[in-house]
Amino acid sequence: MAGWYELHQNEKGKFSFVLKAANGEVILRSEGYETRASAENGIASVQKNSPNAASYERSDATDGRFFFNLKAANHQVIGTSQMYKSAASRDAGIESVRSNGHSEVVKGGGA
């Protein structure tokens, strides 16, 4: 089983999505979007950019944990990972997004 996207609308009407791995773990979170169409465009951007290793920006948080951002060709952040305890775990998270990001399955959606 491959990963999938879950599209949500919050109580303020903004849309966001997460990418989940086959085991159901969230591996990437988006920002908030004003419209469903914008969030769907964000998903399309993850699908396009996730296979490209150069699209990932590895970072260290001030508390010593590790995370990454997936960026589009225009260098805008498409999605952000969870916080990881080690750089190796972060790198495994990147590989999970690279292998699951192509998924065309989108669940949820709101209005």
C-alpha cells in the first residue's frame, strides 16, 4: 500500500493537507490555504517536487531536533516535516516523502 494525502478544512475555513506514509504516519504537513483549489495545487506541487533530492532543505531546530522542508522550484516551502531526534531519522523521513509523494490518493476535503 502506498501513502496518501488527507485534505482538511479547519474551523476558520482554511485548507491544509498532510501526506501520510503507508503505515498512516504523517510525514509532511502543508501551510494553510485560503481555498481548496490552492491546497490541491500544493498537493500537485508535492507530487511534482518530492522525487527531487535537491528540493529538500535539511534544518536543525534550536532545541537540537531535526526537520526538513520540501521546496518548490521557486524556493517556496510546500511542506514541513515533524521534528526528529536524529539527523538519520530526518533523512529517513525525506526518503519516505520521496517514495510516497507521487501518490494520487486524496482523502477528505471539506467544502
